[in-house]
Amino acid sequence: MVDKPSVRLTRGVCKGDIARRARAAGFVSSAGLSDACPVECGLPENLTVIRPFYFGPDGRRLFAVYHPPQATPTMPIGVLLCNPVGFERARMIRSFACLASELAQRGFAVLRFDYFGTGDSAGTPEMVDAEQWVSDVGAAADALRRAAGTLRLSVIGQRFGANLGAVASSRRSDIEGVGMWDPIPRSGDYLTELWDAHRVWLGREHGEGRRPPQRSGEVVGFLVTEGMAQSIERLDLDRLDRSPARQILIYEGYREPRAAPLAEYYRRLGGTVEYRHHPCDPVPYREVGRIQRPAIESLKQWVGGLQV
Amino acid sequence: MNERVVVFGPEGSLVGIITEPDTVRRPSLPALLLLNAGMQPRVGPNRLHVKIARRLAQRGVVSLRFDFSGIGDSLRPRHGRPFCESAVIETREAMDFLAAEVQPTSFVLAGICSGADAAQRAAELEPRVSGTILIDGYTYPTARYYVHRYALGALAWRRWRNLLSRDHHVWRSLFRRKSSDEAEADVGFFELPPREGAEASFRRLLDRGVNLCMIHTVEGGYYYAGQFFDSFPSLRGRERISVHFIPEADHVFTALWSQDRLIDRIDEWFETADWSAAPVRGPTVELPRPAERRAARE
């Protein structure tokens, strides 16, 4: 929920400058921070209900936040949340924090984490490729099992996080359900989208919109190495040889959906697949405060219906 | 370099990461607090806070990046104050916590935009602060500002080339559907003080021996080198002020080269600033409670 704000000016200050800086920093709510949070999201009031921690071996320590269940669960399933990467991560943090808190309030154990080289985890992007991120998903799943003492897990990922979560899940036998929020069926398309986003950013900032496509380099504040690009291309969702899990949700918020064929593919592999399309406006790349409520409600409802 | 998660604050509601040098910590250098930029979580826009913390750890500097209440992993705000006040309270709570953990000689507060505002406000009230890094903090128009922004801008062929580019935001905004969620600006928690007030605030910090590092970009409303001292003429010639202008960088330092430039400037400043003057010790200034503030206005 975002209100239309009013702009309060200080004498002598250029309104345009203030507006640009505020947009640049991701300000979205006229209510201000103290009001936006309780209105929009069931964030916990007591920090004892979330446990931030590092896990993993020295040199590969990953940051995670564990949300222990706050009620008796109807089904003993842990939920692992897989962030998108690069500049898309910041836009999802609040939505994932809300989703995690609200699932925990319903009795589910939830873990969200940062892949190596991202967020507060160790490392830099040059040190890692997408296959290592798939391994990180597996390590996080194990960490969730240890924290929650649960045997069965579900995985929810957004954008390329959905790809990582699905690929990692397809290699395990303890994942009951995989929720894919705006997945990218062909990973090569993801690289194209990254370069398009970078081209748009260059056009806005420097008027240098017409650049040839690249395979590697800088993408809107983050570095994609050649090794990373190659590893991304190997994570096509429609080429997995087994369904990521028995129960699958594909949720698309794109105005032009593209994952319906993916749903059919996983059905042919034996998965029980639910496909939902709820188009919404794209989130500007610098807007970090928006909570994507329709998707959150849909994912909560899906998790609540999982069968072990 | 070691990093560990910390939870602190009187109600244990704030989450942060302490970054410490692997080997030798330099006790002569202050500890660094990195404050949220707008609603960006503690890692900073484009992971800047992480990069700054880890670079400075190589120099022996301990840092804490944390989330203000209601941002990132920290809990919802609990004291009912506007952000500009709660940010100061929580910055001081972070300082209290870090002081107990690592016993620094003093603190440097750093922030971008609203984070810079929080740093400035907290530094005014907190005698333990020996330095501030204000990135796109307080900027004010001057006569030359208008010349650079409008007159010279009209002559810049690049601006016209940008405008003719189909990727220019003007065309994209004309042809895309406006989102009902789209907001313009909210300065509800970053209200620029009057120029005279900002100048007086900087003078008070300098008189205390606080080192000031200002870093500005065009997107932050800073259009030429020298705009700072043209805005605050009484600060010309004062020591302990370091002003940097990175004109091609955007407000959140998206381009990798601009991130490197920013981090280099901060690293150099930490190394070259005079930290020998101990912060002036004095009574800690308390923020007025909401009732007192209302009474003062009436």
C-alpha cells in the first residue's frame, strides 16, 4: 500500500532535487517509516521470534534469518525463501521479511538467507557462480532442518531465486513443495533482461542506451562475470529431468506471462502444479519499500495447503 | 576480516553486523557506524555498506551496519516518534552497544541522504562522535547552481542527446501506464533544515573538533565543485572539512567505478584525518519528549 505523499519544502531548496533524491533512495510511503510498517505487514513485535545468524564453514559463511513457528503448525513443513540476486534483491527484502513473519505466525518455520557474495554473506560476486548458489540453497535447506528439527521442507524463490530454488530442490528428496514467483523458464532470457535493465539505466543516467549486448560485465551496480553468465545459462527450468517437487506453485505477476508451458512441463514430469497469474505493475528498480501483498497472500495460501 | 550478527537496543529490537579486522585493530581510529539510506536495508544501496565496512577493516577499523526500526531485519518502530528523532535515538543506542563491545575511542557516523541527515543530527547531540561522512547530505542552491543546472545544462549536447534517446525517462514516462502505487517523494523523514541552521550545525561540530567528510553527486543536487563553500561561506578556511564531488555518480552509486571512487575517498579520509583531538566531553543532550515538543510549539 502506497499513499500519494505531499512534498514538504524547505525554503531555498529545489523541489526537483528533493524529489529525485527521495525517489533514488526508494521512499514510497507518505506515512513515514513509523507508520508504514505496522499497516502493511505482520512484522513481529519481539525480536526473540527471529534469529539472525551466520552458518557454513570459514570462508563461506552465509547470513540467514530464522523465523521459528509462532503457532502450532497444521503441517510440519519448513519454508526456505530464496532471494532474487543483484539489483533485484533490495526490492524483495521487505516482501520476504513480511512473508516469513506471517508464515511463522501461522506455525511454519521459515529461513531466509543471502547467497555467497550477496547481502551480508561472505564473498564477492567475482568469487562465485550460479552453481555455487544452488549449493548455497542446499546448505540453507540443511540449516533450516537443523534449526527447526523438521524433516520436510518447501522452497519459495523469486525471479532467479526461483530458478536456484527449483534446481536445488530437484536434486533433493526432502522438498515437498516448490513455489516459483516470477520464475525465468529459460535462464538465457534472464541474461537478456539484465542487459536490458542496464541499458535502460544507462539511458536514464547517461543517454547511452544504444549499447551492443554483452555476455558479462557490469549490470546495474553488480558484476556478472563470464563464469557467472555461463553458469546462469545452464539453469533452464524447462530442462530439469525431474520435477523440482511433488507440489509446485508457479505464480506470475508479469503483465505478459510466460511460465504456463513450464507448468505443463512439470505436470508431464509428475508434479501437481498450480499456476496463478495476477498481473501487477513492475516495481521500479530503486523502489525498495513496496510490499507485494497479492503475491504474499497467494504464497501463504499455497503453503497452508501443502500436503506431506 | 570477521563479521558477526548482533542484536541490540533497550528492547533488543535492532539487528546489525559488526565487521572487525582479522588481525590488528587500530585503536587510534574511530569505530564506524553505517546508517540506512532511506529504506535501503543495512547492506546499503548496491551493497555499498558491506564494501565500505570490509575495506576499512583492512585498515584496522571496526564498523557496525545496522537497520533502524522498521527497516530491513529490525523490528517495527516502538516509540512513536517521527523518523528524524527515532533515527537519532537508535544511532545512539548503536553507539552505546558498540562502545561496550569494542571500546572505541570515538565514532564516525556515515550515511547517504536521509542517513546523512541522521548522522548530522546524532553528531550534534552526541559528544562521542569525532567524524561524520555525509554522502549527498545537505545541499543548497547558489547562484552558480542555477547557472550550472539550467543555463550550462541547456548548452550540453549530451543532455539533448539524452533527451533524443528513446530510453530517456521523459519518453518512457509518457508512454507507460502510471502505477497507482507510484509515489513521487516523501520528505517526511528527511526535512532539509534552513541553510543557516545547517551552517551553524557544521560550525558547532567543527568547533568541537569533529572531522567532516562531505561527498556529493549531481543527482544529490550538487552541481559544481565549490558549491559547499559557496553555500556555507563562514566555513571557508576551516580545518577538518573534506569535500568531494563525484559529478558522474548517481545518488546510490550504481556504477561500479563510482562505488570504487566513493570507497577510495572514504578510505583515504580515514587515513588522513586528524583523530588525535579527543571529542569534547560534555553532557549528552537528550531529545525532547513528544509532549515537551508540542508544549514548546504552543
